[in-house]
Amino acid sequence: MKKFLIAVVIGIIFFLLGDHFFNPIQAKLIGVVAFLVTLWSNEGLELGVVSMLPLMLFPSFEIIDFNMVAPNYSKPIMYLFLGGFLIAIGLQKTGLHIIIAHKILGLFPKTSRGIIYALAITAALLSGILSNTTTTILLVPIAMFLSSHRRLQIRFVLAIAYGATIGGILTPIGTAPNLILLQFLQDHNLSQVAFFEWVKMLFPVVFVMLAFMPWFLSRGVVGLSIDAPEYKKEPLTFDQKKVLTILLGLALILFINSPMKPFYDGLGLNEKMLLLGAGLLLFAPKIEVLKWEDTKEIPYSIIFLFGASFSIAKAFEVTKLGEALADPILSLSVLPLFLLLISVAFLVAFFTEVTSNTALISVALPIFYTFGQTAGLDTVVLMTVATIASSYAFMLPIATPPNAIAMSTGIIHIKEMVKIGVVLNIAGIIILAVVARFLWA
């Protein structure tokens, strides 16, 4: 109850502050969003419950009506994520994810630095297919058994959490903000980014971060004892082969479907349909890897979180709050493009440390879209930088689910996470800005 009351008080404070600078409807929206963000942050209510509150609060406070809110909970992009969840459940049910992880781990030397690189890269690659939350949950137990030395355990667990966060930006389905951006682009008839176009854009950022982050984590622990288990080669089971075939087939179709302009226009198939179809194929006769009971494992609260995020973005658009908030940052438009991109990444990365990156990017996209249009900038590049920066929060457990999972092991103190994370925040901001300026803009 205390956490809920804190959220109410914060919502009222933000409403009163907003009432001095914005019109009454915009002030109410600011108050409601502050209330929701606080509840998401302090977990005063269950995630799914908080995520459904816009359905009640926005119409009740006459911000936007129910018919404008409800469609946001069935956006097409959610089915892309739903298909990803079904594939993830198939991987977990058959144990194929463990085999994939062990194969990758086996490619690296059994030293502290080698294991840190292996865990980080494994987490990054898996989180391109699974969600970064699922990836972290799956790999952290493995990391805890690799050494009995606390300092090494800390670095191993952080390598997984940070690797999952970094890898989550590599594909559109790796983390929630990516999907929110793609839906925003679709809603505003902006240039769409196909699956492998996205991978091509983000690969340089991920590659450099995966080279730097494990090296930084391994400083000071080289030479400490490793108790890494031996990995046994075992043949794949029939179910594992079926899941692997579907996964490889999906990857091939997505690759063929992606346009490679000016040489090839792609197949033009709907990627949401392809991913959902691959997930549903796991239920098909003669395959039957999944049964309907397995859908209980789908984190529906995350799907409702998408709905809430899209609802916030819609409310910002209808009330024109995005335009009002964009005015104060117009002064940034006089900066050289590189410094502007660093400023955007810096603002978003450090703001997301104290709130949900999903909630933050829902608020930020309408603002930067309006800012980009007003300043005559490439809005897609600007919003992509903001979206990636919202995932590059390594300092606090509240910032991203992988950070929270790492903290839940009990071996990491917040002070240690902040000390390591602030360096990675700064590195991520600079790397992202350099890639965006010289490869995207």
C-alpha cells in the first residue's frame, strides 16, 4: 500500500507542476504518466495490472477516450513478439537453448576472461532470438556454478545481464523498445526497417560493445580459479531437431524476405505473420512440440505493457504534449549533428536508469519525432538513437530486467553495479553516436 500511495503523491506533484506550464489536459496526462511510471518502478502493483490502468485512467480523466486507448492493446507488432515468445518456449521446453549455449561456450578458452567473453556473447546471441529477460534467466544459473569466487561470480553474472541487454538491440524482437519504435514508424507512415536491415544497422554497435564490455569486466579477475564443467556432446533429440529446423527455416525466410536495395526488393511478406506462423507451427500435427498448456508460460504482462506504452504514445500525440515538451529541447538543434546525437543518447540513457525503458521510450519517441521534424533532422535516425540508448542503461537494477535479475542473485551490491555500469553507459553512448553519425545519417 505504501508504494501505491507514493505513486499517487508523485502523480499529484507532477500534475501540479505541469499545470503551471501546460494546458489542463496535458497536465493531467503528465500526472497519470508519472503515477504509472512510479508504479512500474517501485512495483507497487503487478506489472500487468499497472499496464492495463491506461484503459481506465485515460478515459476517466478525459485525456483520450476508451475507443482511442483500447486498439493500442492489439497492435500488429504484438504478434511479432507473441511469435517470439512461442519459439522461446519451444527452445526452453526441448532444452535446445542449453545446447546452443554450451556450443558457444565451448568455442572460448577456459580462463576467466574467456568465460566472461563466452557468457557475454552467448547471452547477446540468444537475446536476439529470445527476450533479453528470458536469456538472462536461463543463463544466470549456469554462471553461478562456474566459480566459487565471489568476484568472478559477479563478473560472470554481469557479463550475462549486460550481454543480453547489448544483444537485445541486434534484432527487432530482442527487447521491447525496438518493437515500440517499429510500431511508431508504421503508425506515422515513416520508412520501415526490415528484420535483416535492422540487424545490419545495429551490428557495428553490438560488435564494438561486445568487444569492449567483457574486456572491461575481466580487468582485475584474470587468473582467478575457474570451476567450469565439462560439456558433453550428445545427439539432438527428435523434438530438438524439429525446433532447430523451424528456427533455421525462419531465419532463412526472414533473410530472403528482407530487401537489399538497390539490388533486391525482398519477398514482401509480413514479418509479423512469419514469426507468429513459426511459433504456431510448433503446435502442428507431426510436430507437436508445444501444447496449449504451454502458453501459460507466455508473459502476457509484457504484452499488456506494450499496450500501455502505445497508449501513452497515442495520448502524447492527441494532446500535443509531445510538441509542447519538444520546444525546450529545440535549442539542441544548433549543435553539430554528432554532438546532438550524443546529447540525445545521454539524456535517454541516464533517464532510463530510474524508470522502465519501455515506459520511457513510449514518452520519448513522440517528443523526438516532433523535435526532428521542427529542426529539419532525420527523425528515423534520431528516434533510433533514442530507442537504442533506452536499452543502454547498465548502472541500476531498475533500469532493465536483466539488471534486476543480476541483482536478485544476492551477490552484487548496487554500488558495484553503478561503478561498472557508469563506464559502460558512457562507452555505449559514444559508440552509438559514432555509428549513427557516420553510418546511418
